Amino acid sequence: MKRPFCIIIVFFFLPILLVAQNKIDVALQTLVSDVDMKNASISATVIDVQSGTVVASYQAHKSLVPASSMKVITTSSALAILGKDYRFKTEILYDGNITNEGVLKGNIYIKGYGDPTLGADKPEGNTPLNSLMKAFVTAIKSKGIKKIEGKIIGDASYYEYATTAPTWQWEDIGNYYGAGAGGLNINANTYELTFQQNPKKGGQPTVINVKPYIPNLVLFNEVTSGERNSGDECYIYGAPYQYTRFLRGTIPLGTGTFTVKGSIPEPAFSAASILLEALEKQGVSTSKMATTILEIKREGTYKNLPKKNIYTHLSLPLLEIINITNEESINLYCEAMLKAVGMKQKNQGTREKGIEAIQEYWSAKGLDMKGFFMEDGSGLSPRNGITSHQFATLMKLIFADKTVQADFKNSLPIAGQTGTLERMFKNSPAKGKIWAKTGSMRRIRSYTGYAKSNSGKWLSFSIIVNNYACSSSIARKKLEQFMTSLVSY
């Protein structure tokens, strides 16, 4: 009697155990068999970070385009290589000499060392543009300078002059999110265009303001008015260092104003121009000539004259920049970190050397880099490629490193609470239990990060989907259902 009773007990509980163990697999199979995913490429991996066990996977080693999930590679590498207390600097310098009458017979330089936050409104607590310029001018005046006979020169030579990746798309690089990173950045390398809306559908709104003012900017306005409340469908077309911009697409019809953002063509020149304007407004006479080291070199008149420091501005600590970068998915900040890593590891502030340094760093940590294709630091390039297994393994390696684990995890958006996950998981059991970086481009969705299960176990995970057949919002909901299953482990 005892033996049959024991057998009955075992078989009674076995189905319950299988159901509990297979919820993630069931959710994954439901996703990949969905009719909207019939033509899609999918890669998914879930790993128990304590044991290293692969909990679930589907085409784990297929390289796909991750979009902004690529940022976890860049931000985690910057945190590990540069350190959370790393600060970018910017210097105000001068050459020549200052007369007893306060005349600078020489030039003023604003020299950048790659700070992507210089004059920007993020992170919170960053010195805004007007306050920054006031500090610069105050420092210049403290040297007794009342008049500048030379030029105001923007120096972006610390990094390469190629600000954008060569594989970025034409429809992106003229817009604010397509702003590339140079040695000298200003105002997040963006400007605002304010339109006076047109009340008639199909009518043309007019541009009434550009802020900050961009010298030499030429705008060809082809924007028309779309439906009311249709949102920002305006695209700005133009290349780095080129000042002609074409405005195309639509903004909502109306009678008020509407603002869109574009990428500054040449941040170093804009920084010099903004400083010149601030000097004039605060009573320092100038020759009214702003230029850049690049332009002087192009003219063939560059001389590396001895310079003296007037003022050094330091950015907020890197960790604060990483926090806002991952939370709000800021492309520029990631591109600047990539070049900072290249400078630190390879003594060259270039995109290529940053990528090389990152690949070497994680390869030495045991990450298999086969099938890993990195074109930029932000994920804006459609030629990036990575597998979900690489992403999930990277997350596991970070989790095992106590020097960066907490800081990095806490930089990621939280399900239903912060950043790009704030509007997801609102009525889900996964709310507050998933930390993940999101990625989205046309027909691309990805999520990479951590999940804390109801049993207290930590999972690292990544799911990448390319070329789904439904709308982006519907794809997001389908992926949300899969991620919700992770907390059941």
C-alpha cells in the first residue's frame, strides 16, 4: 500500500512542476508562432545569472539589428573602463598677451574634450547654456580682458572630426537624435525650430525662430500641416558641416506654435559663435569673428601657438550621464562615451578605436564576440548586429562584477515606473521587477536587461525582433507578454 501511494503522489505533482518550469518557454513559443511574427527574425535568451543556466532560448546565436539596446554595450563598457567618477572637461584658453588697457592681442579658444553635456539641459543639475556662457565670460573678464582683437575659436581637435557613423541613415542625421559627437559639443548639438502653425490641412506653417541662433543656416521649408494632434512628423535633412537644411513632412494643423529639433551642423563653430555673442552682451568688445581650428587648418593658416588656461569646466560624473542616457536613450551621449573609451584605451578618440577597445575588453572577460558587429555606440546604425545570447551573457558578466553591478542595473529603465519602460507593464505582475534597455527602429524591437522572479532569482535576458508584420505598438505588447513570463521563474 505504501508504494502505490508514493507513486500517486509523484505523478500528482509532476504536471504542476512542469507547468511552473515551462511558463517562459510557453510564452516564447507563443510569441514565435504568432502570425505577425511569421516573417520576422527573432533571437531570445534567458539566463539564470547565479547558476549560469540557460532558462530559455530561441535562435540565440542569430545576429540581428538591436537598435538602442546597443547602448548597454557602450554604457557598461564606459562605466567599467572610465569609471563612474570620470568627468569630461572643457577649457577656455588664450594666446598672445593682454595689455595694461585690457586688450587681448590674441585669440580666445573654447577647447573641448568630448563633453556631450556641455550646455545641455540633461542630466538634472547640469549647467545650462546661458549659465555656462556667463561663467566663461566672467572668467575671461577676471583676467582683465575688456577687448579681444583676435578671434573666438572653437577647438574640437581632441576627437576625430567625423562626428557621425558612416552607416547612419540620411533621414536621421539632420534631426536631433542624429546629432554626432565631436571633441567640442554644445547644447546637446541640437537647435530648436519653432513653427507658426497653419490652421488649414495641407497648408504650410512658417519657421519663426531658431534657438540657439545658427550662423549661415539656410532652411528650405517644405513642411505641410497634417491632421490636428498628428504629432511631430517633420524630418530635417542635411549633412554634418553643411548649413543647408531641407524641412519635410508634417506638423499638426493649428493656430499656435510647434517646435521640432535638429542637429547642429558644426558644434565647434556654434560654440564659438555663442561665446562671442555672450562676450558682446556682457560688455567685452570683440572683432566679431568666430571660427574653428578645422577651418583655420583648411585655410592653411593654423599655428599651434602657446596658450594659457583661463577656466576649466567639468561635467557631472559619468554615472549621472549614464543614468540619463539609458533612461531616455540619448544617442549623442553614447557616441561621446564610445570615443572617450577609444581615447582611454587606444589614445585615439575615434569611433573605430572605441569599438576596438570595447571588443577587446569583453572578449577578455570571456564573451564570445563571433557574430558581434558594432558600427556605433548608440544603436542608430541599421548595420549593427548582435545575438541575444551575447546580450544576455554580457548582462550576466556585469551582474557578477560587484564594482559595477548595482550602478549599471539602476541606470536601466524599470518596468512600469521609469524611462522608456514607464508606460509598459502598468497592470502587470512584472511591474517593478524588470530593468531593461529598450531598442526601437522601423520594424525593429529589442529589450535587454534583468528580471527578478517571484522566487527571488535573477535572470539576465535579451529578445530582439526584426521585421514583424504588425504595428510597433502591437509588437511591443506581444513582447511585453513574453517578458512578463520571466517573473514566474
